[in-house]
Amino acid sequence: MEKIDRLFNTYANSSLGMIDPEGIEALCADLGVEYTDVRILMLAWKLKAEKQGYFTQDEWQTGLKALGVDSLSKLKKALPELEKEVEKPLNYEDFYTYAFRYCLTGVQFRRQVDTLVEYLKISFPDLQNYDANQAWPLILDNFVEWMREKQS
């Protein structure tokens, strides 16, 4: 745990007591990946990070321990493994749901996001009826219609 904490302190903002967006950018630079790389979102998923752009020490410790990682080089090697883990059907759904909530202000609009996730699961359970040509505004219109029917 000591190595994990030292790694945390390398990137943490000491006044906040957590890794902030600047720390994540520095981490990404040291890992040799862009901060927009989807694997960083996968790392946040594995850490179960609650707030976008921030990793608490508890999240960091729990997540890195689960990954079996205690150094930067091991974390770099773990990133491709995260991709493989997310490709598994149950993990993919969990990751997708996490990413949706994490990136779409899930904390602020948690009830609405949870309901939209429920709608998407019902509408596209195995993605066979997903139409790539269908625009998101249409999906949102259908969602609102579904909500109104559900409420009446």
C-alpha cells in the first residue's frame, strides 16, 4: 500500500488531498497516453471514481489494489488489460453505464440519467435494433415519449 500511496502523492494536489485534472494530465503524460484516451475512462471505472476529473486516495488505493498495480510501469501494462476486461459482455454493460453516468453529469441529474439508462437497456438490449443512422435527438424524443407514457 505504501508504493500505491507514493504513486498517488506524485500526482495528487496536496491542498485538495486528491488527484485533480492537472494530476490526471501529468499521469497521462507519464503513461504516454492522451488524457482523452478511453483507457483513462476505463481506469476511472476500475477506480470507481465518483467525480469526473478527480481520483480520491481511497478510490486510487482500492482500484490499484484490484488491478494488482503499485507502480507507473505496472499501471502502463495494465491499460491494455483493462480494454480486454471491458470487452467482456457483462463488464461492457457495466462500463458503458458507468461512463454514461460519469460523463453526463450523473451526480447532478442522477434520477434522469438512471431513467435514460433504463430506457436504453429496454430499447437496445442487444444492440440488434440499434440504427446507426438514427440521430440522438430522435432517441431523446422517443425517450421523452416513453417517459410520458410511463407516467400516465
